[in-house]
Amino acid sequence: MAPITVGDVIPDGALTYLDDQNHPQQLSLHSLAAGKKVILFGVPGAFTPGCSMKHVPGFIEKAEELKSKGVDEILCMSVNDPYVMKAWEKTYPENKRVKFLGDGSAKYTQTLGLEFDISQGGFGTRCQRFALLLDDLKVKVANIEAGGEISASTAEEMLKAL
């Protein structure tokens, strides 16, 4: 499948999170993004160095600035289960705006055409690093990284696009 691109309507799909009682819950991306301006960014894995030290912190640090430019939701997605995503989210006590969502089986990642297979390294199917700006479900910006880069999909680049 070709990767999602500018002009596409984001496909619906289920992502998971833990509720206040630590029960896994599924939610529809369309239910979160319909009628809103949303940034959905994806990372290869929770607790990985680039994701934990650069990518996620940038969105947390710039969250208020992004909100001031009309962004309603900031969603972080990774091919991890909701327990891992919740544990990872807790490592950012200053976070008030970024929601951490799991795509444990990589089904939604595959729907977006953004999967890559690193099974030989013991990691399985992962999500390419990306950041999408959605406006009422339509992709307005699609910044998809090549290789191990963390440049096009940063919070700073999203701010420039706004």
C-alpha cells in the first residue's frame, strides 16, 4: 500500500489506551479527529532513544504553541501495547497535552502504509517516523522520515506548517 499523503482522508482505525482503571480501551481515530485540527505523529517504538529523547519531548515542549495555532489534539502513536504506552507516557510528568496511543498489532500503521519490517533485528513490524497534520480528517501535511532521521516530523516543522 502506498503511504498516506497530502489530500487523503485519513482512514479510520482503532488505537488503544488505558483508562483510569488501567483497562485497555479502543478508540476510533475518526472519533478523535472529525471536525478538528489534529497532529498525529508516529514513532518506531516506545522507550527508544530518538523517540524518547527528541521526538516526543519536542511535541510536549511545543504543545501550547501548537494549540495556540489551532491544533485541538496531539496524538503520539507507536506499535506498542497500551500498557507500554501508558508506562512511557508516565516518564513525561510535565505532559499535559500529548495523548499516547498504541497500535500493538501494527494494523493501523499498515493501513497508513507506514510500516517497515525489522524482524531480522528482533523488532518485528514497526512504524516509520512521521507527523501528519489533519484538518477534519483530511491530511494537510504529511512529513514522513527516511531512515533514522528525526527532522521533517518534528514539532518545529509542524509549527512552520501552521
